[in-house]
Amino acid sequence: MDYWKFMQHGLFGKGSARKNHKYYQRVEVGTDRNGNTEYYYFYSKDAYDNYRRSRAIGRGEDPEKKPTRAQQKEWDNQKTLNGKARLTGAYRRERHPNGRGAWVATEEYEDKDGKLKLRKKYISGDEETRLRNNMYRKKQAEAETSKEKKARMKAAKKRYNKKTSAARRKRAVQKGAQRVAKMLGRKLTLQGK
């Protein structure tokens, strides 16, 4: 393969547009100015394994160890694997270049070298509300003592049991009526119940 084709193909994410493009694995490394996802392509298993091993060593982890289910779930939630970005929770109001006010959040992402970096990202009002609510819940959870948490959980369990007990009682009545109707050989009608 020509070197310049390889550079265009591997570094700038245009390889997926080519016909009959075969590769072993690809890793998202971020986005370009237009918001298109950029990939780094691996054409052999050895190259991909070396990349994974070097990333693990760089993070101070055992390169051969597989993540636990909890770790994998946390990574999926954070979306920091393979160069994906996540919002850090910091947000502010800022003047957009078009002259209007806009919400801006701080986004954490991995660059091509695997280092975590920050950049600003314009977000919608709904996203800002979600970030504000998350921040409020986090502060509330940090300020809560273990005794208060236990009382809150107990009250929530009580509310849940109260809400579901009516449904359980209604179902028990229906089952009892069905059993009696079956014993008597009649057709069951549950009108108004």
C-alpha cells in the first residue's frame, strides 16, 4: 500500500469509505473539526495486541488481565474507552459566536496518544438540566450521613411495599375467585374488580 494512502487511510478515518476495506480492528480516536469520528486501523492481531498492551501498561494495569463485569459496566457508562468523550459535569453559560447565549460544558476525551484532555462542548438546555440535577444529587449524597441514608432507604422501601401491596391483594382476590369458580364449574366474570 502506498504510504500516503496509508496515512490518509489510518490517521484521518477515511478508510471506511473505501471499497473492500479489510482490517483486523479499529479504535475510535476522537472526532475531526466537522464532528466525524476518526479511527485508527490495525491490520494484524499482533499490532492490535501490542497497542492494547501498551495502553494497559501506560495506565499502570496488568496488560493480560481482563476487566471485571463491574469495571466494564463503569467504562461503558463513562464512555472513555477507545477515545470516546464524556462530560465532566462542569458547565457554564457563554456567548456563542452567532451572538446568542449558549450552554457550554467541559468534555473529557482521549487523544490519539491515549492522554486525557479537556475541551469545551456546546450543549442543549435539556443536557444542562441533566447536569444540574446530577450535580445536585451528588452534593446531596455527599452531605447525607449514613443514618439519614438508612432512614431514606427504609422510607422508600415502605412506599414501594405500600404501592405494590394493593396490586398483590387484588391479584390474590382474582386468583381466589378463579379457584372457586373452577370448583363450582361456573364461568368467572370479574366485572368491576
